[in-house]
Amino acid sequence: MSLSSLIFLLIIVALLGVNADRSIAKRKRKQRSTTKRRLQHFRNWADASFADNRTLQQWLAQLPDGAIQAIIDKLLEFCFDMGFELDWVLEKKTAHGVALTARLQEIVAQYVESCYEADLSQDDIYVFESWLNYNEAPFGKDQQVFAEHLLTQLIDAGVSPRASQSLLITPDKERDTYIHYALREAAQKDPDAFQSVLKNVLATPLELAQV
């Protein structure tokens, strides 16, 4: 290959690279524009769709764009799996079909409502998960510190019998076993009171509770 041919080939490759970079940059700008437009359409849709549910409407309004985008991303996947596009709903593209429009609107609205309910349930989910984790390995060192503190709080709240206090000073193995079964008994006997105490214990760092 002659030098002139090689130079020509290098120029072609360079030009192709530049065009590819421009194409990628253009595609990214278009994606950003679409994302921004869809986010605003979603906020407008949500504001109108939940006009009768002020609590949910306000919850969505105070969410940052990143959180709203996370909901939109999940919705895009869900709608795709269900055979339709989220943009049909947000941009009212099915306006000619009244029954279909109402049905798709309801599907998307129920998904958003489920996100809201899940967010409200996060504290209870954390409490439940913490209790499950404890029961999977109740006799670990860290778990026993937590369990003993929880039982003490249950006794103070009247959820576990005061007589249980004396058993906290028995030998380690016997005490650990007793605490475990005492906690399980309290959880079964009065689940609501138990969960209330457990929630307070989890909300207070142990080092602060011991001060």
C-alpha cells in the first residue's frame, strides 16, 4: 500500500470516528431531552390523576426528580411487560379510545399507589426484617446484646412478666435460651405491643439507650 493510500485510509477512519462520536452525542442529547420531557409529563399527569388524593399527590410533589425518575424507570419496564407504553398514558395518546384510556390510566395509577404504600411501610418492613434476622441466628454475640436489651424494654413496658428479670442473671447459655423463647412468647402473645417496643428499640442506638 502506497503512502498516499495509507494517509487516505487514516483520514477515512478518523472521519468515521468523528461521525460516530457526533452520532453518539446526538443520541445522548435526545435521550436526555426525552427523559426530561417524560419526567415533566409524569408530574403533570400525577398532579391531575391524584387530585382527589391530596396525601398521595403531595407525596409525589415533594419527591426529588431522582426518585420520580426511579418510579418512571420501573413503570416503563412494567408497562412494556404488560404490552403497552407509559407514554401512551402520560401523553394521552389513547384519547380516541375512552374505555382503553380509562383502563390504562387505572393500571398506572394503581402502580404508583403501590409505590406510595410501600414507602409508607418501610419502617414496618425494617422492623419485621430485623426480627426475622434475629430469629435466623438468635445466639450470636451481637444478637444477644440486642435481645437482652429488647427483653428489658418489654419488661418495662409490661409486655413480658416482671419475674423474667431474675432470669437475666442466670448462666450465659441458659440465659440466652430463655431470652430467645421469652421474646418469641411476647411476640405471639401481644404482636402489636411487641412490635411497638421493638420499633422503639430499633430506633434508639444501643449505646444511647445504655446512657
